[in-house]
Amino acid sequence: MQQILITGGAGYIGSHTAVALVNAGYEPIIVDNFSNSNQDVLAGLEKILGKKVKHYEGDCNDREFMHGVFKENSLKGVIHFAASKAVGESTQIPLTYYSNNINSLIVLLETMKTFGVKDIVFSSSCTVYGQPDELPVKESTPRKDAESPYGNTKKICEDILTDHVKSGAAARVVALRYFNPIGAHPSSLIGELPLGVPANLVPFVTQTGAGIREKITVFGDDYDTPDGTCIRDYIHVMDLADAHVKSIQYLENQQDTFFDLFNVGTGNGNSVMEVVKVFEKVSGKTLNYEIGPRRSGDIEKVWANTDKVSKVLGWTPQFGLEEALRDAWNWQVSLEK
């Protein structure tokens, strides 16, 4: 079994990707410092997979630690998730975001070079498009000034990867520009587990449905959208995990110096209020919500053109908004038990 290192592998998307990798015949090796994830995820993975997943606790910014991980394993490739990722928080502590997100990628690329590991799938984001002039956004859509330091770190990291490949380095790179991952594994054994107050909409919705939060605040209802609330492209986390597996398989057939990027979304936009209403439908719960002021760093509307990822990787989403919100709710319910 080929070994794939997953940095941030105990996190939300990383843990689901570990499952998808095993199902595709790979052996995932997890690195995580558990700054924004929980050790319990490893037990959930073991239950789903029927075996332990090899993991290391440590920081991707720690060169010596990373060298140790690479030394102990015969890695075929890397999927790099590890990063600080809350848009709102990044506007408050930008230096932390720049230091962590950019330096960890540089340390990783240098370590890969030292150990002769070529393949990397990078976790990028649709935030690199800013507020696009035309929708849906294609991979060729010009990137705009980021609306947040978090978005800017993704943009800078894409540039670092591009320049690394342009230099002639033996590196094969795919950058995946995610839209909005939601949902959970259908087993309800792993899912999104935010520490403290959730920064993303769906965990806030499920926690409000469960009575953990008193109410949900909808940030702004005066945007230029059908119901005035922001529109996003919500993608089931298991579909997103599958896109990472297909990216790793795609890289295996490329020349030694290679770069490509893909949007990963459903190709559909749903508003915040649509998410609230669909959640109420699948959960049978009535949500207490209020309209609040617009939030700094928020994009009005964005969704993906997915023609390229479908054509080149043969990837299409298998789940819709109802299924994603159902799985997210079942995960929330399982946490209460």
C-alpha cells in the first residue's frame, strides 16, 4: 500500500480524506498538532476502518519533526491541509495566519525535496477569487485581492507552489480550490468538530438545532441575492475527500515537474437562509435565528464552475445539500449521546 502523508489529518477534511484513501487502497499517515482538532477523531477513524491509522503529534513548522516523519516512512505523496483557517479570526491575528500557513508549506516543500517525495495536493480555497465579477467562477477566473488574511495566505501559497514548479523542482502539484465543505461521514463517527464557537455556518446551525447555541445570527440580509443573504457553494465533505484521492491518482501519471489546479464544488449556489430552511426540513427542528450586520471579510456570492474537475479528474459530487445537512445533523446528534 502506498503511503500518503496527511498534514492536519485529524482535522475535519483531513480525517474524511483518510477514510477515502484507505477505501482506495492507500495507507494514510497523519500528522497533526491538535491545535484545532481532537484526539477522539483517531478513535472514530479506527471504528470506521477497523484498524488504527498511523499518526504523529507535531507541528508542520518544525523542520526536525517533519524530517523524522519522512525518515520513518516511505511516502508516495502528501496532502497538505494543516493551516489556520477561520476567515474572521484571520482579520484579528493576521501575523499568526501568515506565519503558520506560509511557513508550514515552505518547510514541507523543503522536506519533500530532501527526501525525494514529488507529489503534493494542496488545500486551497475559493477565497482566492475574492468577489468575482462573473459567476460561476472558472479556474481561469482572475484572482482578486483577498478579502481576508486567511484568503491571502492561500493565494500566496498557490504562488509559492507555482514558483517552486517553475524553478524546475521535481514536484508534481495539484491545488484544489475548495468551496464550502459541510456534512459528515454517514456513520456519524467523524464530522466537523469546531473548538469553541464555530466559525462556519453549518456547525452553528446544528448546534443551535441541538440547543447548545441560543440562536443563529445571519450576517446581513441586504446583499444583492434573491433573499438578501450570502450565497455559497456547499459541498459534502465525502465528495471533497474523493477529489483528493483522484488528485493523488492523477499526479501519478504526470511528468516530474507539474502543476494543475481545480475548483471543487457542486456548481450550485445556496443562500444562508436556504441552508437554514433545508436544515429545518431534514432535522425537523425549528431554528431560532436573527438578522445581524454584515461581517467583515464575507463575500456576497460565489459558486464553482466544475467542468474542469469533472473532465480531467473524472470527479462529480455524489451528494446534495439535503444529504450533507442530514449527515451533519446526525453527527451533531451522535455527539450528544
